[in-house]
Amino acid sequence: MLQTVRALISEIESRLPEPNAKGLATAVSRTIRDGALRPGDRLPPIRLVAHELALSPTTVSAAWSVLARAGTIRTLGRRGTVVADASGPRDGRYRQAVHPAVQHQPEFVLDLSTGVPDENLLPGLGPALRAVTTAGTPRSYLDDPVLPELHDVLVQSWPYEPPALAVVDGALDALDLVIRTTLAYGDRVVVEHPTFPPLLDLLEAAGAEVVGVPLDDEGMLPADLKEALAVPARAVLWQPRAHNPTGVSTSTKRVRELADVLAGAGSDPGTLVIEDDSASAISTSPDVTLGTALPGQTVHIRSWSKSHGPDLRLAAMSGPEDLLAEVRRLRQLGQGWSSRLLQRVLVHLLTEPESQDQVAAAQREYARRREAFLAGLGAAGLSISCADGLNAWVPVHDEAAALVRLAAQGVGVAPGAPFAVLPEPQGHVRVTVGLVREHVDEVAAQVAAAARTTGWGGRGR
């Protein structure tokens, strides 16, 4: 048996590019790809691998963590660690957040788990569709993928002078493209804690080492960011406004502090800053960016899904010309460009006064609903902070019990665990308060009572 295990370790060693965690994770992946390790095969114990490869147990454990986050291996407790079966579907954090496993879940009367905008507050498409009479034909399939009229509108509204611009199929498409063009297996990436689950799914699928930095009411904590960057990171990802799930919008003072950390002595000028401004036009906060201070390191992503409709499937991104050139080359192998027909619709929505007024009204209504919900929580004895956006991040005594209690009342909320990067001493639920059109005090009272629930019996503390 030991001889067989040592033969397997020799297979891994033969593929080891460098004696560190990243190299070991790469070697195991190559061993699986080459068929020397198959789904269900058990990996040797960490201490034996460390001894045979002259590595520290900590290094091997770190490699195993990277592989586990990428879904390459699975830990089965006392049965050890095995190669995962990648042929079947795997639920990511995103599905866990939107479709939590609540036993005997009734159909929700009010589903506040989704994070989507209220369709009644989206601008009407009638005038835009009447104005766009044909789909249009490009001169070539290699034409500029950004419609010139949209390019001009974007430049006028962008928070800093963009070195280059691209239009893609939504914020997640933009994040995926940046990750695929810039990250290598095992790269360290700094993110906010908590953060948007699909982002973590993308990073884990890419085999990134994810490092969390906590937030306060002004944004990412500078001291913690500095500590995280003591070991070089390939990228820092953050949401400048209406952070999902907390509703935090970064203050202009905090942006300066974060820029100082990223530009400070010892910082890696190769660290990419990726900004996800998904709330954009429905945000009530100042339009902030690190692009002004660090234009050569910043990718700024702006989506219109929340303000103009998720089905538009459009977002714009700015960044260094060489990076966006790689993005364009990657897209040419697939979809080529984002529909210019939809881009023309977006131009109309962004420039026509009627559409602008409808979006401004939606911004005010979301703010009213958010403030009413927070006031309702306060009246029920629960005080939280939520400055902006569609969501509220509510601390709860027991996540599972809160989910079950609210589900029994016909209210759906998202569990906090899929949003977490760091260990949390307390549970949370994310409530999409932008969808609470009426009976706000009643809904807030239900959420506050669920936050105090201590067990499956639905009793409060």
C-alpha cells in the first residue's frame, strides 16, 4: 500500500513546476488531467506528501485548500481527501444564496432573496424600440464592438478618463473576462468580506487564492487591505457603491486611503484593481473610483441591469489598453461583440429625458423603501446600517432558523453564508428591500423577529 502511495506521489512530483503551494496544486491538477489520478481516488495524507516532497505540511495544506476551492478535490472527513468528479453539476455559492436548502419550503408570497430590481421601476422600452427600426449590419465581423454613439455617452459619464472602453454582456461577463485574461492558477486575489457569491464562484473556478478584507460603514478597511497586500496579490476586487450584500458605499475619504495603500511603498504596481459598480444609476452615493489615482491599474465595470433591466445584458468596462485588447481577442473566439441593437436601445435609454426621469424616480423610490425598512427594523428593536442599493444585510442569531421562520411566513431571504469570505462570529441574511412595495413595517417586524429566532421552534430570545 505504501509503495502504491509513493508511486502516486512520484507521479505528482514529476509534474511539479516549483516547490510551493501553487506549484503543488498545479502538479495535482496535471496528474488528474493526465489520468494518473481519477475521480474518487484518495490523495495521500498531507504529512506523507510533505515528507516525500520535502515540503512543509502548511504548504501542502495550502495547495489542498486551493484545489478544494476550485472543486478539484473534496474532503470527506475521516475518509480523507479524494479527487472530485467534475463531470456532474456542482452547486456554487450563487445557487446556495438564491435557492437556499430550506426543508419543506413553501412557495414564497414575497421573495426577497433574489437581489433583482423591481420590474415596475424599470424605464419603459416603448420609445426606444420605436426608435430602433432595424437590427443593422456591420461592415465586417471585426468592426469596433462598441457602438460609437454609446462610446461617446460613456466617456461623458465615466468617473475618470478611461484609457480604453469595452461593452460586454453584463457585469458578471466583464468579471469573467478579466479573470480569464489576467489570473493564473493559485494567484492571490483580495476581495471584500462579505461579497457577491458569483464573484467567489468565478475566482474559485479559476483556482485563485481568495483573501478577504472586512468592511465598515465607509468601505474596505485600509489597515486590513495593507496587511493583505503584504504578500503580493494579482488583483483587488471591490464594489464602490451600494455594496452587495451590505449596502455600503465607499466614502471619498476612504477611496483616498485605499489609493494610498495600493500606491504605497512596498505595494506591487502589477496589482490590478477591479471595480464592480453594478448599482450605478440607482445609487444615491457619489460616483467614486480608484481609476483617477491608479488609471494604469484599474478596471472599472458599470452595469445597467439594476437600473434599466437585467435582460438588457449590457455592461461597460474601462481599463488599460493592453488588457482590453486581450479581452477583445478572447471575445472574438466566442460571441464576438455585444448586440449593437441592444447598445442602440441603451443609448436611447441613457439620453432621452423621459427615460432619465424614470430612472431618477426609481432611485428615489428605492431609497424611500430602504429607509422605511430600516425604520421598521428600528421600531422592532433591531438597528442596522444600510446606506445604498437594493439590499440590507441583517445580523441574525441563527441563519437556518431565520430562513425557516421567514419561509413559513411566505417570505424568502438569502442566507449569509455564501457571501462570507472570512469566519463570521454571527450569522446574517440578505434582504432585497428594494422589492418591498407595501406593508413595509410588517415585513420589517417579521425579519426582526426571525433575527432573534434561536431554534427550529421559532421562539425568540
